[in-house]
Amino acid sequence: MGSGGVPNRTIERIDGRRGDLPVRGAKPNSCYDLYENGIKVQSRWFDKNGNVIRNRDYNHQDAHNNHDFPHDHEWSWDKGYPERNPDYVAPDYINYN
């Protein structure tokens, strides 16, 4: 991923809906930004194999009004398939920007 997780290529823009970003098969060491109706709603970073490693939510449904935005989620491949950690963490603007 270039230095510290920063993609070493341009960011791929996807115009669509939630769920349209891949979890595998992305361009290696890339970042994809998802836009809905012209508004950026999510960014997703991929490793050297094109597998998701982190995403950032800029907004989404928050019925209980208990989310901070933006926030990040880490992904694990420990079991051989992608699992998103449901607990969000503060955005890491140094390594994922």
C-alpha cells in the first residue's frame, strides 16, 4: 500500500449504492470511494492481493443516533474469508487517507 497504507495509485470512484464496493478482487493496493447521489458515503482500502482491510463510513442510517461520523471499520481475513469488525474505530488519517 505505499507508505503506511496510503494507496500508491489513484482512488477508484464508484457511483452506486451501499454494497457495491467489493471485498475482494479489487485493484491491489487501492482505495475505492463510494458515492450515492453525488455524496461520498464510504471509502474502502485494499491490500496487495486486492482484499479489503479497512473501510470508512461518512454517513449511514443511525436510528439510535449513537454513531460518530466519519468512523472506520477494520476487516480480518483470519478465517479465510472477510469479516468486518462491527465495532468502529476513529479514522486513521495517517495510514488511510
